[in-house]
Amino acid sequence: MSRGAEQDLVARAEPASVQTLAAGQSPRLLTPYGRRLRAFPRWAAIALGAGVALSIPSSPSGGSLSLFVAILGKTSAILGMCGMANWAEQRLYQGLLGARRVSRLLLTFFVPLIIGVLTPLVAALGAVAALVGDEGTVGLAILAGGGWMASAAVGTAIMVVIDVVISALIPDFRARVQTAVLSLLILTAAFAVAVYSLARMFGQTLQRVGPDLVPSDAAWSSGDGGLTASQVREILARPETADLIAVGMGLLVAMGALPAILSACGKLADGVMERLNPLADALGEVTSGRLDVRVEEGGSRDFVQIAQGFNRMAQSLTETMTDLDGRNRDLAEMNRATSRFVPFQFLELLDKRTLREIKRGDQIQLDISILFADIRGFTTMAERMGPAATFEFINRYLGHMEVEIHREQGFINEILGDGIMALFHEGADAALQAALGMLAAVDRFNETLAAEDQGPIGVGIGINSGPLMLGTIGGKDRLSCTVVGDPANLASRVEGMTKLYGAPLLISQGTYERLAEPARYRIREVDRVRAKGKEEPVAIYEVLDGECDAVKEQKLRTAQAFAEALADYRSGDFESAEQGFEACCVQAPDDASAALYVERCREHLVQGPPADWDGVTRLRVK
């Protein structure tokens, strides 16, 4: 199991990333006035520019096409200026949202008047543009935009008045909206009736005095036809003229009132969203895990209740998450502590997420490399150091060994005093690399011991690989996680053979055959053994890379001679084998295996080999 996978298993109990209120910290308050303003309508600027451009080259005398282009230009410029005027009025209203109610009420009365006065003055700039031949398009657009903005400001003023008055009288939001809409409809209807009545009165007055105001010699021409004074008097005298004038003026006034109506409706919606937007923002932040947020408890009774409910919910979530955070941290620490007794890799191999899922008898068959390591002569050392110093020494030693085992994705399954049993499911190469790293770590540890005036230690490591069962065994109340199978037993015996052959690192035939590239290592075969109760012999190999440089150089020099002497020994030619091993001892005086074979050869020359001699060493003990 990789270190990252182990960390992932620990992280399952880590608290989620939630931002809550720290002790003594004030919550972030979201108010209705921190809203982002609407973006400038670029389309309106483009339409205005296009309209002016279309108006410059156009001329009514150029035919119907030129007239169409001129009308299109003026229409585009008017629409663009009205769009920008609407945006400017909305910006102005947004700026007033943060003001007190009385200030908002006063300002909304004066804004339409100011706009109405400034619009004709600004429209005078159109005269400058007319000099370059835009036929008054700029001035007309400014007048239209100013009229739109003034009308919209009137609608805003009406809505502010309605809102201020109604909010002071009616606390219920639903009733406030209904009353505001009804008030707006009544005002619109009353305004329409008043305009129609005034227009009809004007038409009736025009009918009475209009004919007398028309000179007898007046005439109006239009194209191929025209109107005379008598015809104009006749038109003014007709009964339906007053109605037509009233309807026409009513339509013009209605068109002028359209921005006010739209603005009033928009401001009504803005008033609703003014309170809903902070709540929506706060909900979004809570959803993303930020609980240090509250909303302002203001507005109508309904909004106050909603804001209070949200704030209570956020406070409750903060308290819950703070408690859960502490519990999760305790659980994460418990998981880390548990992993020291039951490795997470063991759980992963059994496809379990937590210890709670482990049951007695859970097992899986795997092809694993098993490593046993033992400190040589540790019993004598322990007697000399005493119990307390022995515990401290073992912990220091295991700290060096554990790092190398984890580096190769292995894990320690059992600690047997000064002995280690480690498992590697990533392959034989991982186990062998870990063993070489452990021997290098022992050399570094010995340097530390030398600085402390302590003697060096020696370590023997044996590795075997093969299929075995990994799982849990035990009784009802006590379980142990372990491996069961002959490969584990043989691995322990291979470690014991390191003392016999004087080698720090031995591997079995099963491990050798599972190496991806055996040629990467300096390896020599030292024996073939038959375990007690087994029929098939197993080859044992010494990994020379685990020796110090001087001894490794000796054994590499005699590798060929050692292999030839070993072949003579297995064939029963003990005299030739003895000579070969003695020659190895001369060139490699630190080769304990060659010295062992010299003794064996002499024994067989004196006593004779067994009757069933096959060159295999029989292990008498398990």
C-alpha cells in the first residue's frame, strides 16, 4: 500500500473543510446594500453610435432610400440613448438604497425636476452635432433619453412614496406587495383619466375658438395637395375632432408614462430582491462550507422572520460542525493510533475500510514476499543493558527499519522483540530493495552508536516469496492479523540460516525466481536445503549487495571458484571441493560460507556421505 493510500485512509476520518466562527470572532453580516450594480449596456452605446453614423450621410432629398436610412438612424440613436438613460436612472436608484427613508423620499422628488431642467440644456449640444450634418439626431436622442430618464425617475419617486408609506402602516410583506400594486394601478388609472379629461377640454376649447383663430387667407400645402382656411375651419368644427385630439394626446402621454410604469414595477421587484439577495448569497456561502455568515434582520415582518430563522440555522450549524470537527479529529487520531497496531495496508488487502468491518476468519490468498530480520546476539546485549535501556534501544532500531520498509510499500506485520516480520505485496524486488535499505540504515545506526561509545550491531535478513493466506485468527474477544502458510515458515528459517552461512542477507529460490531482473543484483547460490517434512529442496541465495564493500569484493573475486567447488561438493567429489573452498578462503578470508563447506567436506571425507547423498542440506528443525 502506498504512503498516499495510507494517508487517504486516515483522511477519511479527518473533518471536512468548513469555515466556522472562531472563539471571540464576529460573524460576517450580509446587508441589502452590498449589491453589485448592473453592467453598462454596451449595446446602447453601439446603437447610439450607429444611429448617428447613419444620420450623417442621409438626406430626405436623396429619395426613399435616404429617407429610410435617416429614419433608421434616428430610431437607433433614440433607442440607444434611452437604454443608457434607463441604466443611469437605475444606478442612481441603487445609490439611494443605502440612504435613510426620509432622505430617499426627498431625493426622489427632486431628481425628476433636475433631469427635466438639465435635459433641454444638454440637448442644445445637438446643435453642435447638427453643424456636421446629423440632421438633429443627437439633439433628438438626448431629448428622448432625458425624457425617458425623467419619466423613469417619476416612477421611482411614486414607488418610493408608496413603499415608505405602506411599510410604515403594513408589516406583512404579502399585504404590502398587494397594496403597492393596487396603489400603482389606481395612480395610473387616475393619471390616465386626468390626461384624457384635460385633452378633451382642450379639444372642445379648440373647437370653439379655433375657427376664429384661422386667418381667411391662410393655406397649407403638402406635396401635390394642400388645405385652405375654410377646410381647416370645417375640420375644427366637426364634433369628433375633440375626441381625436383627446385620444392623440392621451396616447402621447401614455407613451411618455411608459418609462415611469416600467420603472415603478422594476423598483417594486428591486425592493423584494433587496432583501432576498443577501439571503441567497448567505445560503450559497453556507452550501460551500462557510458558516461564519449572518444576514441583516430588517425589512418587513416576513423578511425579519426569515432572516432570524436563517441566522438561527447558521448558528446551530456552526455549533454542530464545531462539535463534529472535534469528534472527527479525535477519530482521526484514533485511526492513526490504531494503524500502529493494525497496519492500514492489512485492511486494504482484506478490502476493509475500518477495523469495525474486520471479523474473525476474514482471509485472502495472495502471493507475497515475507521478510524476517533479527539482531544477532541481542540476548547478550539485552542482559547487559537492562530492561529500560533495551526498550529504548529497540524503539530506536525499529524507527530506522520502519522507514525503509514503508519506502518500498511494505508494512510490518509483527514485531517479535528485536525481530521484524514484514510483508510486501508489490513484488519480490520491493522486499529485496527494502532489505538492502535496512542494511544501509543499520550502518548509519552503527555510526550513531559509535558516537555514543556503544558497540555496533549486526542484522540477519531472510526473504521468501510465495502464495499464502492473509487474514484474522483468534477467539471471540481477541483477534490477530497474520499470515499462514509454508512460505512464511520458510522465510523465518532463511533468516535463521544467515547465522549458519555468515551472510547478512539470504533469499529463497521463490524470491529469486520472482525478481524482475536478477542481474541487477550480485547474487550467488550458497546451498540447497530440504525443510523438515518437505520433499522438494529449495535453493538459497546470498545477496552480496548487502555486504560491506571489502567483503563484497572478496566474494565477487571468488564467485566462480565458489560455484565450481559447490558443484564438486554436490557431485560427491569432496576432496576437489575441499581444495576449491580452501582456495576461496585464502582469497576471501571473511567468506563464512566457504569456511563452512571446508568443514563439511572434511567431515564427509572422514565419515563418508549419507547413503542417499544428493548434495542437499537437510534441516533437522523447523
